[in-house]
Amino acid sequence: MLWRLLSVFFAECQAMTKTRELLADDHKMMRAGLHKLILDIEGFEVVGEANDGHHALQLIEKLRPQIALLDIQMPGLNGLEVLARVRHSFPDTRVLILSMYAAEEYVLQAMRAGAHGYLVKSDSPTELELALKAVARGDTFLSSAVSKHVISGYVDRQNRKSDSKSGSLGKLTSRQREVLQLIAEGSTTKEIAFKLDLSVKTVETYRTQLMQHLDIHDIAGLVRYAIGKGLITSET
């Protein structure tokens, strides 16, 4: 008898310590699949299911789950709109966004709105478990597919910034850049030819190419361009 009472007591204590979770997705089969997966994760339980954004808010207010797993596309109120209201009215509920899209703009929009994690529907059950445990600890979680897109987008932006910063300068040959720098430093055509071991005519050809390529048609303009691109300083 004592052993049975202790077993019941420990079972009740374990149930009380489970992380309570709400599922919100307008597709019943998706909710059923998620529910089944979560049942297999120790320490978590599903306390409610919502089929649209308004229903999700009602259940969150009533049940106060620790985690709300929200589909980003739902009728009435989408997941991001629900997220904004949850963050304002129920800050103790952490939000994990579920989406079909891993594109950077969706992820960043969700994270800026206060999401604690982002999963895509093609992620594995292991990713779901990792996400739930991370969010329950108070950490932020991005699945591997999402992280890949975010990092790729960041690299693309950095490359575009680099290209923008270098502008046409990056398209010049090394010899053209040398001639441009020497022109900007005040060297004459003959001096440039001597320093680079070129003929005067070749230097003049390079100068003509620079003016055509950069659409700059005087020496003063080339000097200003070189200063702007950091080839020389204004004190040179």
C-alpha cells in the first residue's frame, strides 16, 4: 500500500513539473502529428490545441502554457500577430514559431517580434525536441535549416556591401590601380612610366582606360575618386 501511494505521489509530482504546451495550426493532421511527437518527449505535455489565431489567444489566456507553438500562417490572426499579442499580454508564455518557410526575411521578422525559436515543418522530430528543450530553458533556438538560410543571407549582404564599397575599383586590373594611385599622388606621365618600367605611350593608354572605365574625364576627377576609395589620403 505504501509503495502504491509513493508511486502515485511521484507520478503526480512528475506531471506537475512537465512543461505545458499549446499547439496552434489550422491543419488538424499537423496538430495531431505534433501532439503525438510531443507525447514521446519526456517532460512535455500538450494542454490545448487551437485551429486559428483568435482561438490560440483564447486558449493561451485560459491555460497559460509555458510554450506556444504557433504556425506562422493561420486564418483570422497569423502567427506573427498572435506572437505580438502574447508578448504584450502573456510574457510568461514563450513562443516557438512553426513555418513552411526558412527564408531569412520570415525568420528575422519573427525574431524581431520576440519569438524564442523558429522551426520549419520539414524539420526532423529531433529538431522539435531540441527546440522545445531550448525554449523551455529560456534559450533561443533556430533549426539547422533556418540557421543555414540566415547565415547565407548574412554572407550575401556582406558581399554586397563589399562590392558596393569597392565599386568600379574592384573591376580595375592591378596595373590600372597602380597607375591611378600614382596619378592621384601627383606623378607625371613620364614619372609613372619610369616607376613602373613602362613606356610613356602605355601609361597614356592606361590613363585613357581609367577615364573611360570610371567615366571620369580629367585628372582632378581621378584624384578625387582615388581619395574617395581610400587609395590615397587628402594629405598625400
